[in-house]
Amino acid sequence: MLILMELKSPRADIEKVKEKIIANECTPHEIPGSRKLAIGITGPSGKLTIEDFLGMNSVDEVLRVSKPYKLVGREMKPDDTIIDFGDTSIGGDVLTVIAGPCSVESRDQIFDIAGSLKELGIKFLRAGAYKPRTSPYSFQGLKEKGIEYLADVKKEFGMKIVTEVKDAQTLPLISKVADIVQVGARNMQNFSLLEEVGKIENPVLLKRGLAAKMDDLLMSAEYILSQGNYNVILCERGIRTFETHTRNTLDLNIVPAVKKHSHLPIIVDPSHGVGIWDKVTPMAMAAVACGANGLMIEVHPHPAEALSDGFQSLTVNNFKILLGKIEKLASVVNKKMDYAALQVTH
Ligand code: PEP
Ligand code: MN
């Protein structure tokens, strides 16, 4: 159920509505919008009726939410969610570019690539320290050491860090350093991990599972919001299909579909979506064209020597070319690229 109240409702009226919800063993979620103040209700709301709220002060409308996902849906919040990072934001008309290697491999490697990306004006550096690998014999990441290097690189370059959490045990360590905590494709339906990231303050980047439908992705996001963390960024990263000419099939259809059903920002990771470096740039362009709020691109100082995902990583030079192309497209779709410094060469 959704209660729509006047935007400038007195605090006392809002609190009365919330108290009634809590008294019925449900949870109120206050969601400010541009036209109305919405109070979403989650929990066993069967006991509550529309009439319970209709006569209350400042209450305009009470609606039943028809979708299984409540807090992530547009019914609950018609306005786009924009996540604030101080000197930049994700969502709305900003086109965000997150870039970096698949993994932190050494102090030198992460400082090298961060320096190059910083020069290009990139504000978000991605790199995994805890890597979910298909084989237990593959490089598993530098773990705590990797997080330490990310903390150092953040201090040195002032970049925002995006890094993956694989389990609840390492979440406290990761969330100290990460500006965005990434939940990977393989953990998209690890519901207890989703509940844990729902309790932290950091924004969460939730990647689509390998065989997850849009509704599955939105329900997973709902787990995070239901715990009180409303700063979730969705990420399309390719799904398994019968097609094998690329590593995955990048399902760009989901971008306009998510935009219709949810207020959350959605970015696209064409690196994992295609798995082959020379297809990353055209699919990044397609992602921008269809309305994505941003891109996540794997870039490595020496892709041939990468310890993970080298075949899909761009060199710095090729990444520069990608940026030049994306920048031209951004204005066509009424988005602004947000660089720390404009140093892209065309
Ligand atoms: C990654 O971003 O490096 C990664 C492991 O992604 P995914 O979870 O999409 O496979
Ligand atoms: Mn990777």
C-alpha cells in the first residue's frame, strides 16, 4: 500500500500515519517526491485497509501497489532516484563512467591504471579484491591486501572506489573503503547478503544474475531497499543464452524496461556483457543510446598480462577512444558526462 501526502505536510501528521503503520506490525518508508510525499508500507499489510488512512490529516490518496516489488517501483516513486556523491551523482541526466581493471593485482598495477584514468577525468575506479571465480584454481583476488591498496589509491587520487563484496563477513572491511559496494551477478540472489548490504550506508551496485529476469533483478533490489538502503544502482552485464559468439548476451532491452518499471538508475557493463574487448565500445555506445545512466568498463594497463578478464579489458588508449565516442552520443540523449577534468582527445 502507498499513502500519498501533501508535500508540505506537518511533521506531526506524517508521524501519525507512520505510527499507525508500525502499530499494525508493518514498516513505513518515507519517500519524498517532487509533487507528493509518499509513504510506502512493507510487511504483512493485509490487516490495513485504505479506509484506515483516508480520513487522516494531510493524506491525499491511498493506493494498492499492484507490482510484487514495492519500494523499487515507479508506482511508489514516480521521480528518478539520483544518488548524490558530493562532487557528482548517479542517475537523472548524468552519464556516469566507472572504469578500472577486473581485479586489483598489485600496488603498482592499481596505481598505474588509477593515474591514467584520473588523467582522463574518471571519478569512479572499479577493481575487485574479492573475486568470485568459476574455478577455485583461478586468481581469487588479493583480498585484504587489495582493499588496502584501494584505500591507498583513493587517498592518492581522490577517486571513488567501486569494489565487490562476496560475503557478509568481509562487508564491514569493504564498506569502510568502497564508495559503492558491488554485489556481483553470482550473488544477485544471495538474499542474506542483500539484507546485509541493505543495512549499510554505502550505495550498492547490484549486477544482474546470469539467468535472472528483470523481475528477479528488481525483487533483489527490493531486498536491499526493504532494509532501509535506498541507494541502489542496477547493472546489466549480459545473460546466458544459446548464443556463444560472445561470452554473454548483453540484454539492452532491460534498460528501457527498467526505466518504465523502476525509479532506480541502471548502468551497463558491456565488458562482461560481450567478453571480447573489440565489441565493448560499440555496445557501450548502444547502451548510452538506449538510455543507460552510465557504463562500467574494464580497463587494464596491459590487458594481455591481466590476472582476470584480460581478453575483455580495454587498453587506456582504446578506452580514450570509447570516451570520445560516448561523449558525442551523450548530448544526443540529453545526458552530461561528468569528468573531473575534460582531457579526452577525439
Ligand atoms: C566484475 O565486475 O568483475 C564481475 C565479477 O562481474 P559479474 O558479477 O557481472 O560477473
Ligand atoms: Mn571482471
